Amino acid sequence: MLQTPMPTPPAPEAIIVSGGGGPSVLEAISICVIAVSFGFVAYKLLMPLVRAFAARIEGRGASPVLEQRVNELQQQLADADALQQRVAELEERLDFAERLLAQRDEPARLPAEGRRP
């Protein structure tokens, strides 16, 4: 068998060290400024929407027209309840009057037309 000598690694001085190819300082600052600007603009645009959504969840976001309409409907419901109670009382009175009329004896009949006393 033939033996071939193993290759020797290059000397440390022969290794070329590159700058890494990363962004320069100016590019890094530009990226940071753009990221901060984007965050600020997103905050300014989205914050009113988030506040409106939170207010709507809490129930404070209702418009005055809707609140007025709800109050009117609640008042109508209260009036309807009062009318329902009044109708129930009138039904009781009518039932009482019918019972009284049913208990009375038949009224005395008027004499026939041809007979007068």
C-alpha cells in the first residue's frame, strides 16, 4: 500500500479575516430610526381604534341617539306594565260584577201591555 502524506493546514497568518459583511454603522442607525418611526406611526394610528373598541366593550361607546331610544323603549315598557296591571284590575271588577248579577233573583217582570193595574 502506498501511503500518501496528509495535507497540512495553512498557517494562521494565511487565513484572511473579512469584515463579516454586516451592515455599517450608518445602516444600523437607519434601520433603528425606521423601526422606531414605524412603531410610532403604528401607535398613533392604532391607539384611537383600540380606545374606541375598549369603550364599546365597556358600554360607554353608545351614541346619544341610541341611549335616548333605549330610554324611550324602557319608558314604553314601564307604561305597558302599568296598563297590563290596570287591565288585570278591570278584569277582576268585571268578574265580580258578573258574579253579583248571577246571584240576584230574576227581577220582577213588568205586566203585559194589555193589563194595567
